[in-house]
Amino acid sequence: MKKFLFLSFISLSIIACGDKEKSVEEIIEDGNLSEIRAKKSELTTQQNQLKEQIELLNDEIEKLDTNTVRTLVTVETLKDTLFKHYVEVQGDVETDQNIIIYPEFSGILTSIYVEEGQKVSKGQRLAKIDDGGLSSQLAQSESQLALAKTTYERQERLWNQNIGSEIQYLEAKTNYEAMQNSVNQLRTQLSKTVITAPFAGTIDQVIADEGQVVSPGQNQIFRLVNLNKMYVTAEVPETYLGKINKGTEVLIELSSIGKEFEGSVAQVSDFINPNNRSFQVKVNVPNEEGLVKPNLIATVKLNDYTSENAIVIPLNILQENAEGKSIAYTVKKESDTTGIAQRKIVKTGLNYNDKIEVLEGLEGGQTIIVEGARSTREGQEVKISTDVN
């Protein structure tokens, strides 16, 4: 008999060694995707079966154990509420009135009339460039223009009286008009020797120095900034086309200065960027205190979904059953402080800020378990906390 048992043991050991199951580590090391998926599926099935068995055992323990202590939970009464979902993207603060001013005339920068940080008005003189004798040339041309005008007027009077030839009249007129054009050109050139502010703002930087030779398009003179008309631009994935429109509600967060703003989309681009499949939105930002600066990084939250009468619950109270469905627990009250937990299968929608909308499975007026939800089971007796935080 002992010999038979010994041989049986040896046979079983050989069989067991021959059919030894691979460990998870060995399967991962082999790198076989099909085998890894099969193992995961097998373990998931075992996990679900064990969970169901544990629940059955817990239910039986509660029935047989007369000393069972009710689980303490906190609850919340569901009611219809406004639910908003936002898509978050990163944006940049910009302004169209942030420019470098270049000279329009070549010459020596003879005078700078402003300082860094100084506020200036539109058209205010900022600097002067030596005109290289252009003003003297203009004065001479203006004298010639006065003579040409007098000559023309006299010829015109004579011509109107049928005195003199037509050619004399036309020559005087042409000469006058040519001199007038020449003077206007000289005045335009001379005006370029004075650098003025194209808009009201602040001289953020004086870049050039007095006495420096400057040329158009080559030498930077000033940086002029106006912080009154600020806006944020952001790239939004093309999947949100149709959900984000002009007028869409927006929340702007500027974490570096600790500011948040509410606004609306001022402009939606009609162009899809082929490199990242996105479109641009523009949101105006108030700047009464002057704290918002160009190139600040902004968090842009765009309202892409709104439900007026929604049932909303905390996201962290949801669990998943063996079939992969979402479940939550309500309480059927026996008294103000006791009740029975009831499992509800729910269909959920979008979530935002740790809240999720329930589309099916829960109704307004029901009492839902919040704290203690993850340790609750179907039919479990619970004690409702009356503490008010």
C-alpha cells in the first residue's frame, strides 16, 4: 500500500512538473502579446469570481453574526442641478499693440524725447533724426512754389479775359502743379525725420542712443506696448468643431499672477492647422490693473457641454461590477439614521472637476452613499452619519 502511494506521488509530481503553468513574470518576459492578453483575461475572470464569492460569504456572515456593526456612511440627496463640462487647452496672452518702432529716414538720431516707462499718446513726438539739409531744401522749394502760384494766377486771369496765349496759361499751370507736388514730397520726407507714436501706450524700452546713425528697417529705436487690449489665443483640437463657437463661455486662468477671468470666445478661426489638426480661438482679456502681460501662459477652459437639469454625483464613489458596468449605492432608509444599501447600475456621461453626470439609473430625491460607498455591498445595513461639516 505504501509502495502504491509512493508511486502515485511520483507520477503526480512528474505530471505536475511537465504541465507547470508559467508565472506572470515569465509570460511578460516572453513578450508574446496574445499570451499576455489571454493571461490578463484569465486573471480578470478569476478576480470577478472571487469578488462574487467574497460578497456571498459577507452576506452570510452578516446573517449569522448577531453582533454585526452597521457600516457608517455619509449620504447626499440627489437633485437636478446645472452641469457644465469644459475642455482645457493651453493658450498664450497676446496684444496687437506690442511693436518695435524703426526709423523711416536715414541719419543721425539727434534727440530722444521720452524715457522708458513713460506713457505716450498717439502721434506724440518720440525722437528726431537730423534731416541733412532737407528743411533748407523745403524752404527754397516753398519760395519757388509761391512764385509759381502767383504766375499761374496771373496767367489764369489773363486767359479768362482772352488775353495771352493758351500755351502760356498751360505752362504756368503745369509749373505750379509740379512745384506743389515737389513741396508735398519734401514735406512728407521731412515728416519722417520725426518719430511719433502710432498708438497710445507705454515706452517699454528705449533701444537706440542719441548720436547714433540709424537707417530704415535696420535700427530698432523703441518698443511701444499698450496693455489695454489684451487677448488669449489657444489651439483647440478639431474634434471640438461645432461645440466651440463665437460667444462660447470661457474661463481663463493665469496662474503666474494668480488671476482668473470669465469671458467668451471673440473669434473662431476658419483654418485647420494641418500639422496638429487644431483650430485657433481668441478670447479678450480685461487688464484694468495692468498685471496681464504679453506672452503669459494661460489655461483656457472652454464650455463644450451644458446640461440644465442634470443628476451629478462624485466621480470617486462609482464602482465597476463583473460585467464592467458602473454602479453606485443608494440608501433605503429605515429611520433617519439607519437604512439598507441598494446597488444601482448607472449610465454616465461626461465628468469635470471630480463630478460626473448620471444619464440613467438615478433620479432626483434619491439618497446616495458618498463616504463609505466603496466598502458597501448590496443589502448591507448601514448607519447614516449625522455629522455636519
